[in-house]
Amino acid sequence: MKELTASQRSEVIGRYHAPEGLYEYTKSLPFLGTVTSDIKTLVAGQWTEILPGQTPATVQSLHVRFDQKGHERPYQKAVIVDIVDGYLNPGDKILTRLGDTRYGGRGTRVQTFVETDFRWRIYIDPVGTSRFAAIKPDVQWSIVPGPPRKLTIINPRLVRPNVPYVARFHAEDVWGNVTKDIAGLSVNMIIRRQKPLPKDGQTSLLRSWNSTSSGNFTIEAELRNESGELLLATRAPITASAKSIVPKILFGDLHVHSDDTVGTDNSLYNFSYGKDIAGLDVLGYTANDFQITKERWQATVALIESMYKPGSFFILPGTEWCGNSAAAGDHNIVFLEDPAVEPPAVPFDRHGNTARSFERSEDGPAELQPGAWPLDEVYATYAADSEKHLLIPHVGGIRCDLAWHHPRLERLVEVGSAWGAFEWLLQDAMKRGWKLGVCANSDEHRGRCGGGVPGTAVFGTRGGLTGILADTLSRKSVATALRARHTFATTGPRLVAVVQTEDGHIQGDEIEVSGTARLRYYVLGNDGFSSIEALDASGRIWYRDLWQEAGSERTVLRISCGGGRLYDRYREAVWAGKIEVDISTSIADITPFGGVEYNPEDAVAQTGEHAISFESRTSGDADGVHATFTQGVPETITVTGTLGGYVKVGDPLAGNPHRPQPTFELTATRQELLEPGGKRIEIKGGAELFVHAQ
């Protein structure tokens, strides 16, 4: 109703009683209230308080709680304020403190990844019906990177001589974000040519090189300030080999989200990051099919077309079919044809049938109707043109069920992503007799595709990379290689693995063998491998222990733990424990390895001459520590601790113990440690949970 004057109210209502002046005041206010924030910019990963020095409310009728799933996607994480008794008058304010540092606490940690437009959306239930309405506008913050802590080099790792390649350099903060807007920095490269870095924008640079002869080379980089002071240094290997089966190894990330569907920042930002920072050759855009609107899909496909240049980085459009596990689970659909020539069949196929799981977003529709559901109907949609498509089953948030399989459409399986490492999924496929190649991708939701580092929530590992053995960097050649399964998967670093027969067949090829086949393998790493193994449906069939083969005196103790709490979402295993050695020797030094290298809040520390403490999190990957000693390997070691998990519901401070086995203990003698493979224990009720000493 329009606002009534005092005389109009008197005329229409007649004689009545109401607080004097409250009508006019109430009508002058927004109906749902307003929300403001004096914070505009925060540094990713910092600990802080949002209202410094603010005295907390003591109103007994207010109850504040945090809920990981307190609202609907994309605003799922929620701070909920319940008005238990009474009500609020017009003009009353609720100030919510995020992070209370007055009593020694660190405050609240900002998200660990940068975001141009981080949003708080405030909802209110104005009349107690449990139906909420948004207060507009949203509160927006800018999450920016911290100062440089690491220098990174990215290169193709293996090339033929005289094949040009690009090496990229960028600086990262402590959480793996690319730093930006720092004046006066320069990078010195191995050729000792000094190149200034931009004072505005991301701290990055690319350099084209060419190796004229075969050999192993090292690219070195030093980051210096304007005074010439050395800030950071790093190095990365690159190999030139005339025997390489392709001119250059191509690296792809076939599973990337943008803010079209709960990713961070827009599609242009994510595509540019993949090209310019991650140094990808191929990027797969995968919008959640139920959430992408037709308008956003068409706009992003047009952007993909506009960025295509033959012979350089390109993007494959795709969707993520989001059926729940009972309907076959998550499957990515990659469209391999030029979208300008053959538009992808999304959200409808060429016959007008729905080609997505369902449609559901914050904008509707009101009624939820199934689309292509279950996976059988997805097969029906694309099977006639299988050569133009690639379906990739994966674990991610909604675990796939490999009881479903289409051999012409499904050529690769995703064995790793930012959600975790899933070698067990490949083993499941082999046991079923499915002939699948491998890929690993980021499933990136945080704007750091191409092997981005983990944060502190459900994305617990580095994003993966897919190595592609293609003759040229073109849509046709890459599509052929992907469907031929000419791929390998890494957990994020630029590693290489190639397997060949004596007559030139490579991984992914199907061959008939009578008698014995001799396989040649070629692996390239960065820091060295501890072992190499081969598996089939029965398990491990071949193994090399490179530690044993090194032949040096065995004086380094390796303790590792890993696996996931479960096979589904929220698989993170939270480890807390200690390593103790007997008094026959003392610990001289320790070197952590694995995921603890990427997460500054994981900790491995020497706490005495005979003890090491550790706190870490794994999601199918492994963390660990190397220890050296003053007088040889100890007579006995003991590893003990507790195992918990991600807190989905309830108080995060209360923890979530691993119910099947909340504690663990491994005791090993020197003799057991010196045996091939050392000693290993399995932990009950998880996804390949283990503790290992060797």
C-alpha cells in the first residue's frame, strides 16, 4: 500500500491508537531492512576480526550459530541468528562479530583463495513463517593475495630438440595465490637476462625457449626487488629428447568451473588464469548442468569461440551431469567439436529433448522435474555421435558408480582432483573389465585451475593435470588423443609417464599379444620417485623400489599416512599424532613432504631428541616426514595418534572422530624397517587409510 498521510489515515481508519510517529518512521525504512559492511578488502588466508573492539550483544534472546549447510546453493554456508524471545523494533541493529580476538583467539580465517566479488547475502524471515527473503544489496568484499612467498616455474617438462616451448614464472603467496600489484620486482632467468615484472596486475612472466640438442636441463629463476635484493629463487627441470613420441607434452585441465556455477570469478578470469598462469594447453569448461542458465551457457560458449587460436591454448566446452550416486553419479560431458560449427547439445539435444539432469538454481524453476535421468538417458543423448563426445566418470562431490559404463563414450576416468586422489576408482574399473584411460583435473571452484594448491575445506589436495600425447596442439589432434586414451595423470606437478611396446604402441592402445610383451616405460619427475609399480585387475603385478636400488646407506626414516575417511564427499581425514624413537639414537633433522608442503596450517615439528609431532589432512593423498638420525636408524619407533574428519554438521571445534577406528598405533623394530617396503598398517572403515614406516 502507498504511504498514507495522517489525514488520510484518520479518514480511512477512523479513531485508533498507535505509537506516535512510528508509522512514518516505519514507512521510511526498507521493508526487509538493510545490511552494511565497513570492510572492503581482505587478504586471502589472513586471521582477523571484522568488527575490531566491538562489545558483543548481551541480549539473551539472540542465538547465533554457524551451519555448513544452513542455506541453499550457492549461499550454503550460513551464520544464523535466531530471535528466540521477543522481537526487533524498526531501527534495531544486530552486529555480528566474525572472529573474537579479545581473549587470545586468532579470530576468523578469511577464505584462502582470492575473489574479486566475495558476497554475503542476508536473508530475513520477517514474520516467522520460515520463508526467507533477501535483503538487497549484497555485501561485497574483495579478497586479495598476500605478499610473495614462493616462485613457480611451469614448462612442458619433455620436448623434442628444436621444438619451441614456453616457460612461465609467477610468484605465489603462502596459500598459492598469484601475487599482484607489486612494483619494482624483476626475475632473473638462467640465461641471465633480466626482465622487469609488471608493477600492476599479476606477478608473472613468460619466456619462449628452444633446446637445440638432447639432454636434461634446468631452468632457474630468481625474484629480486628494485634494490637487487634476492627475495625468492627456484628451479625446474626440462628434458629435450629426440626419442620423445610427441613434439611436446601437452597438459590439460578438463574440469574447470566459473561463477556460472558456483566457481570463483567469471569465465574469462578462469580461462585467462589457465592460459597465462597455469600454462595449460587445453582447458575443459564444465558447468554444472542443473545450474547453468541457457543465457550464461551461450555467452560462455561464445567466449570460448572468441579465444580460439589454432596452434595455441584452447578451451573445450562441457557440462557436468550431476546425477546422484544412485543414478550413476557425476559424469563430465566434453564436447570435442568446434562449437561454432556444431553447437553443443545443451540444455536440449537436436530433437528438443532435455539433455541435462534437471534444472535448479537460485532463480528457479519452482517445480523440480527430472531431465536426462538416470545416466542411461545421457547415453541415449550422445551415443549416436560418440566420436564427437567424451564422458568422464569421476568422484568429486557425487561419487560415480561404475556399474554404468558406455565403452564408446567413456574413454577416460578421473583419478584425481582438488577433491582428492582416487586410485581405487581405476582399480574398480579394471576389476569390472572396463578399458579406461586416466585423467586428473582440478574440478576447480576457487579460480586456480591447472594444479592449484589446496585450501582448508573440502578441496583438500592440489588439483590434478592430464598429460596428453597429441601430435599437434589442435582440436582434432587433442580430441583424437583423448578418445584414444593417449594420456597420463598427475597430482598437480608437471610429471611425465609414457609406456611403449617395442613396435611403437603406447598407453591406451589395444593390442593382441601372443606370449610375452616387453614394455618400455619413461618417467620424468621433479624431486625423484621412491617407487614405480604396475597394476592389473588382480592388484600389483610389478614393482621397483628405487630406495632399495639406490644402494646407499639407509639412514633416512620415512613415516607417512594417507587415504580418505570415506569414498564420498567430505572424505578429508584429519590426522594428529606423534612419532617416538628409542634412546639408541637422536633425531638430527626432519623434512616434511606431501600435502603438508602446500598447507601452512598443517604442521610437522620436532619436539625433542626422540619425538616428532604432526597435524595434517589427507583426502586420498599422503603426507609424511623424512627423519635423519645422529647414530643410525633407531631400534624401535612408535607412531600413535587420533583420526578425525571434516565437520559437516555441528560445532567444528568439537571435531568429528573417525568412528570405525578413532585412534591408531604402529610399532616397528629396526629389522622391520629395513625389510623391503618397511611396515604398514591399515585403518578400518576408510578409503585406503594407512600409516607406513620404512
